[in-house]
Amino acid sequence: MSKLSSSLSSRLSGQTLAADLSYIAQPASDFAEQSSSSPSYPRTLYPPIEPNKSGHLEVGDGHNVYWEESGQGAGAPAALFLHGGPGGGCSPRSRRFFDPTHYRIVCLDQRGCGRSTPNAADDWSASIYENNTSKLVSDLEKIRVFLGIARWSIVVGGSWGSTLALAYAETHPAAMSDILLRGVFLFSPDEVDYLFQNGGTSGQNPEAWEQYTRFIEDTSDNIAAERTNFLGAYFKRLKGTDEMRKAAASAFVGYELSISKAFVDLDVIKDTLQEPGRLIPFALFEVVYMLNNGFMRRGQILDECHHIVNAGHRVSIVHGRADYVCQPKAAHQLYKALRKAGHTQVALEFVAGAGHSDTEPGLTDAMVRETDRFRTPA
């Protein structure tokens, strides 16, 4: 870690910094410019909408969770959007997967990221304190009760958000009616190792994997040891000086973003790397959760899926066929487990030509179609 110079003098979260692309693989050629001019799909996002209400809820352990409402008010079917990461935070785009004339749309930033405080970019030790899956599930229930919502009409989660949605549904099955999952991640050891340890992604994205590991090699005093635990090596750097934290976060998040879409737009990666308030939490919490198996026992999500079946939740799963972050086999495993447990109201759609990100046009189309379908009660 001594190979990078001294720390930045001011707090990261209040800055816009130059994007560090030193360890970002170049996108594949795209002479058709499909990264910026995508093919036409039947459904797109609903128009931009501003929140009707927003605030912070003190949830304990020194954390204050940001929440916002848009669309309809009290009494309307309530929709909950769960962002990925962990640490990704919600955005104005998150509101647009739902019909605002029908749903009371609730978005939030999970502990330690986005507009929630403390933010990992300001105080990593406070942001990481009691930041785990069971606490996040508890926060969702506190938000529901605080907002006076008897039952979520639909819970939508993508990537890590799909994991959290499943953990929430299995812990509090009466809290929701329907579930929409995108880019399923079950936190099995092979999923974690494929993505961050054993080079599984190098089969399709060799340059991206090379850059992910090269950052550790270039900043290591003992690369032989650190090759056995890349996640641990990144965590060590994410606890370092401000400059080291930003460099490590840029390499880590840039790696994931560079394999998240079928047609990668380098400008989108640059935008994320320029915002430390998004960048640092995304990297830190993803590393911490991966190192700790999502703070769940091995196989927990599949073992507990009978709670979803017993509650009668309608479940829709959409997954990009070309998802190199969360492998399609995870979505298939979940679908098969639910069916084997006797669930008849579960659907799985693999979207051709789509990667991992919910900005993929085919995934956007599938997600909006499903939130529209769930407007009609079972």
C-alpha cells in the first residue's frame, strides 16, 4: 500500500474528482453505437418524477436511513425499490420502474450509502458498524411501519437488491404480496469466488479480470499471499488513506461496471468514479458483504424459500442471458427451488442480449412489464 502517495486532505463525499481509469478495461468495439442507441423495446421507463416526501429515519446503531415517496399517497398500493451493491444507493431512475398513477413508490438508501448517514466516504468505521443483512431487513420493516404501510404491494430488488428482497420475504413474509427480482444473487461460495477470487469472469472478460488483479499486484508488498484472497486485499486498501481508498474503490467498482452491460459505455463508468459518495460505499460494502457470505449461513436463501411459497407471494424473476456479474444459473436455481417447494406462481424470464445492469433496455422492458402486471391483484 506504500506504493501510492499520501492521503487527500479533504472529505471525499463532498467532492467531484477526476475519474481514475488506470485499472479499467477498455470496452469491446461497438461500431453500431448500441451503448447509446439501443434497439426498440415495447416498454421503457415511466417519465421522470420528483418525490412527494423524503426524510431520514433513525434506525439505531448510529444510522439514519434516507427514504423518499413518489407517485400516489397513503392508501395506494405501495411499491418498494431495493438498490444493489450493497452500497449502490437509489437514484431518480429507481422511481421510474413503476406506474406513478397507481403505486405509492418508496425508495431508500441502505445503511452507510447514498444520502443515509454516516456515509462510508466520510466515516468508514461508523458506516460499517452493525451493517449486515439482518439489520437491513429490520430497517425495511421500520420504514414500512413508519410510513403506515400495512403491506407492500410489490418489492423490487436487483442484484444485491434481489438478495435483500428474498431475505426480507423469508423473514417477514406477511409484509408483502408480490416480488420482482432482477439479476439474482444467492451468495453461494461459488458465486462469490467466480466474481472476485478465482477468475471465473475471465472466460468472457479477460481484460477486466486482469485489471482487477493488477491493481492489487501494483500496490502489494506480498502478492503471493494476497493472490489467495483478493477481497481481503481490497478491504485492506479500502481502510487506508483517502487516496488509497479512492484508488482501490475505482479499480474495484470499475471492474464490476466494465462487465455489467452487453455494450459498455465508458462515460457511465467515469460518472460513477467521479462521485466518491457513491464510489466508496459501493466498493466497501460489497467487499465486506462478500467476505462475510452476505452475513447469512451457506445456502440460506434456498433453504428458507418455503416461507415465500407458504405466503403465496407471486414471484417474477428477470435475468440477462449475458449477465457476467450474477450468473444466470442462480436465477434458474431459485426458480427450480421455488417450484420444487410447490410454488405455482413463479415466473422466470431470461432476456436475450442483456447483461446485468437494469439500464439494459431488455431488462428495463421486462421489469416495467412485470410491475404493470402486478397492478392487478392475484
